[in-house]
Amino acid sequence: MLQYMLKRLGVAVLVALTVSLITFSMIYLSGDPAIALAGESATEEDISNIRKFYGYDRPIIIQYLDWLWRALQGDFGQSHYLKSSVAGVIFERLPTTMLLGACAISFALILSIPLGVLAAIRPNSLIDRFALTIAVIGQAMPSFWFALTLMLWFGITWRLLPITGSSSWANFVMPAIALGYYVTPGVMRLTRAGMLEVLASDYIRTARAKGLRPMPVLFKHALRNAILPVVSLAAVQFGFMLGGSIVIETIFAINGLGFLAWESIQRADLPVMQAIVLVLSVFYIALTFLSDMLNAFLDPRIRVR
């Protein structure tokens, strides 16, 4: 187990370093950052002073190593627009995005796993067709359109839930449903396919032939093996939710990391944009690593690969 963990940890570190290099390069994608900061009416002397002040006159590799070292210590510099610490701004907004992501993935798992199990137990039945219909609708419907529909019916027409803000639990109901429903089809179909494969295996038939009760066979033997790919998918989708929350948070005006990313793009606040991309990427890598460890714990055969 230790050898497998170290191997996966090494891969995660290499991916994180690659992401950090790409993230750092963002500042130069639109040209010279000193010119962008100085403005159109700036003189050459102004541009030169800004370049020296922010250290843009140093070699690129030195800038990257210095930025990476400071980022490892939690120092992402200062926001050009807010004139405050980038780390402070990000970690002030991060809990809201994490809460939204946790609510969304919980909604997706609570809806999709039972539907997938029921569809596998009763293939080609009414519940199976209902589950597949939900999957098709979820894959075909854009999350922003679904969010606007929820807002129209539950927020404006029936006035059951607040439309904007993040001050109470009610503010997270519609955003969590809109964000989580996009994940539901993939998890449900994977659960259904995994259960169908496991239920047709020899050891399940043996367990039934030995007279074991249906519920222990279903949950203790079948679901435990069928759930392995679902764990990996759920971790990956949770990472996608954190990164993709920018659309949902903007629609519902939730003061989270996604809304901060949209604001930073509008303001061309490069340090904040860099930090958001790096933080969300590290979360995604960490979630993938944790899902690998959980799968290795659930299935010892994975450890010897």
C-alpha cells in the first residue's frame, strides 16, 4: 500500500508542477504585463518603472521560481485591483465555493446511486426507463439554462427560494441542484453498468445459491465492487464542480471563488486569476489522489498495479 501511495503521490506532484508552470505562463499570454498595468497613455519610463517594481525585468525562470516559492508559502502577491493580499481574498471566498460543491456532489450522489442500483436490479423496467430518461435530459440540458429555469419557477413564480446571495442555507438549494444535476447522468449510468456487471458475476450467483439474504448480497458484495469507479468519477466531478462553479455562482450572485474569478477576468486582475487557477487545480489533483487511495483501500488488487 505504501509503495502504491508513494507512486501516486509522485505523479500528483509532477502534475501539480506542470499546472503551476502553465498557470505562471498566463501572465504573459496577453503580452507584456507591464504594458497592461501601465495603461495605453503610459510613457516608456512609466512602463520601465512598473517592470522593475514588479520584477518583470528579471529572467523568466527566476520569476517562475520566485513565484512558485512564494505560492508554496501561501503568498500569491497583491491584487492589482483590490490592492489587498490575493491569498486573503481567495481564502475568504473559498469556503462558499467548497460548500456549494459539497452540496452539489451530495445531491448528485443521493439521486444517482439509488437510481443506478434500482435500474440495475430491474433492467428494462419502468424505473430503468425513468433513470435513463433523467440521464438523457441531464446530459442534453446546459447547466446555465437549468439554473435560469429553477430561478424562474422556484424564485420568481412560486417565491419559494431566494434568487441571489449566500447568507443562508436556502440560497444554496437551487445552485446545488443546477450544478449537481449535470453530474447525475454520468454517475447514474456508471453505477447501473457496474451493478449489472457485478450482479452477473459468478461469486454473486454463488452467494445467492448459499442462501444469503438479498440485501446483504446486494449491498455488501455487489455494490461495494460496483462503486469503485463511481468513487473515482465523483472525485473528478467534484473537482470539475469547483472549477465550473463560475457560471452558477455568477447567475445566482454567490460570493464564492467562481464569482471572484469572473470579477477578476472583468478587471484583468492577473494575480487573482493565477491564484484561482492554481488553487482549484491543486484541489482537483488532491481529490484525484484521495480517490485513488480510497479505491486501493476498497479493492486491494489495485495496489499491485
